[in-house]
Amino acid sequence: MKVWRRVLERRLRTRLRAKVALEIHDNTHTMLTFQRQRAMWRLRLHHMFLVAPDDVVQALASFVRKGDPDASVLLDKFIERNRVYIRRLSPAQMRKRIRLEPVGQHHDLERIYARLNERYFEGRIDAAITYGPAPRVKGPRKSIKMGSYSADSKVIRIHPALDQPVVPRYFVEWIVFHEMLHHVYRTRKGEDGRRCIHPPELMEHEKQFHDYARALAWERENLDLLLRARVTPA
Ligand SMILES: [Zn+2]
């Protein structure tokens, strides 16, 4: 890597006709920054640039020297093509970028989650939970996704329409419980090669929920109410 850094430094120096100090990093968002320091250019570049082709190195130089928009486009394309070399964030890192808002007006998701975690999972589930965001929909909804689970960030999201006094606690608990099961049973490929989001074990496990039949019945009778709920997008 050290050798490649020197090589790239030299390639840039030739094109910029100035001294270049190059630092190589493994950032996840900012791929390139630079600043002028007297007669020297200081560049910080993602390691994908180490073996960049000549046109990319030329674009780097034009972009650094005069903010050339064509060069900028070419660099963006290069970064896009090399996206696989950008490190993926860990769930904890991804979570830091999400604003968690688990405390609603009527139902405190954090509390519900903590209780379910104790009661059913011996406190072993290490996901985070939050409301929303409410998807923007015009007119009445035809369906409603009451919860979701992201395996990448380990975040459970609950639809803000559930945060109403008419929605019973056991119903919210059931939705949260279901999403917690998604944390336990990951999506996998079924025998037919299709993605199986709800494997039989998950469906079976779900029946252990203390108010399962009641929650199902409430959903059947009140789905309309949830579909009509007015939710202001956060
Ligand atoms: Zn599900």
C-alpha cells in the first residue's frame, strides 16, 4: 500500500506541477478531500484511487486545481463503479445515523420492547426500536405496513398510526413481538429458491404471544381505522 501511495503521489505531482502530500483512508462517506497549503496540495483519498486509471488521475488533478465540473462527473462515476471497495457500516454505526423516536403520545415502544424482550427472549434481543417515518400517501391507504425490521441496522420501525389511544396495547405489543421475531429468524432462501421472509418457525413461534388470538381479531375488525389514520410525516 505504501508503494502504491507513493506511486499515486508522483502521478498527481506530475499533473498538478506542485508538491503533493497524499493520505489514503478507508472512509465510508467522504471519498476525497483536499486543501492547498502554500506551494503544496494535501489530498486525502479513499484507497480505491490507489490504482486508478490515468483519466481518473487526470480528473483528480483538474478537479483539485480548478473544480472542473466534467472532472467531478468522471470522479463520481469512478466512485460509483468502485462502490464495492467502500467498507460497509456495522449495525451500531448505522444506528448512530438514525434518529430513534420510540416514545409516542400513547404507546412507549421502548418500554413495550423491553418487557417483551424479558418475557420471551431472556433479554437477548439487541435491536433498537422507533416510530415511523410515516410514508407519504395521498388519499386513503389501501394497505398499511405496521412494522418492519432492518437486519443491516438492527432497527425495528413501527408505523406511527399505531400510536393512538384507540389502538390497544396488546395490539402494539403483537406488532413489536412480530418484528422481534424477524430479528431471530432471518430471511432465507426457501426450497423453491425464493426469499422466505416468514419461515414456518417464525409463524409457529408467533403463536406463543400471550394475546395472539385477540390481536388477530382486533386487526380484522379495525384495519379500517388504521388505514384511515392521519399521520403527519416526521
Ligand atoms: Zn413480518
